[in-house]
Amino acid sequence: MADSEDAIASMTPAQRKLFELRMKVNAGRKDNKKVQPRLRELAAEHERLNNGDKKAKNEEHLKKRKEMKALTATGRAHLEETAELASVRAKKSEQKEKRKAAFGWDAFNQERIKARKTFSRRRRHVDGEDVDYINHQNRMFNRKASQAFDKYTVEIRQNLERGTAL
């Protein structure tokens, strides 16, 4: 003890303050460790209480399901249904039938048939026109080239067609 008091006395004020803070942190750590077992016990007790409620609800739900299965097997499930539940089920099945045609391949096929009837592609080819192109872009290029250079190439083209080119 005397050594620790001498060590504390020989410290600067900043070191003394740091030492005191460390001692407080250590004391807090010890207190926390003392409290932890009690907290664990409380948490376990809380979990036991909650799980008990869940287990009871789960067992009740399973019991109801088994009863309904037994009634369904004997064909008497409809006797346990309320009128409200029966009407909801009937509406649901009607909605399902209505939506049945709106989904799947049937709907897709109907749309395609309708689209095919209304579709009409615009034809770009003009009957009687000489074809000197391979696609629309090339056709436009050839048209512009002929506008610019036809006055110079008419004679050469005629010679090539006749077979008298030089």
C-alpha cells in the first residue's frame, strides 16, 4: 500500500487523473460482472414466459387444423363454416375464374391474334423501279450519289450495259 501511495504522490496531476479514471472504469467493470448473472436469469425467465404463450397458441392452432382435416375427410367441413366465410370463399372463386382468362398463354395468344389482324407493314418498294440497293440505307445513299454524279456517269453506265466499255 505504501508503495502505491508513493507512486500516486510522485505522479503529475494529469497522470493522477488518468489513474483515478482507470480505477473508476475497473470498479464499473466489476459491478457489471456482478449484475450480469441476475440479468441473464431475468432474460431467461422472460423468454420462458413468452415461449409458453407461443407454444399454447401453436398447439391450439394445430388442434384446430387436425379437427378441420378430420371434418374434410368425412365431408362435413362445410357444416362448421359460417355463412360469412362461405360467401367470402364463393366470391374468391368467382374472382379467380374471372381472372383466369386474363392471365397465361390464353390471354397472350388472344392479344397476338388481334395484333396480327391489325398489323399492316408499309412497303417501301415501288413497282417498276430499278433495284440497285441492298437495304433502305443503301438505297438513300445511291439516290444521293446519283443526284450528284449522274451527269458524269451516264455514259460510262451505258457503255457497261452495252458491253462496249473501254
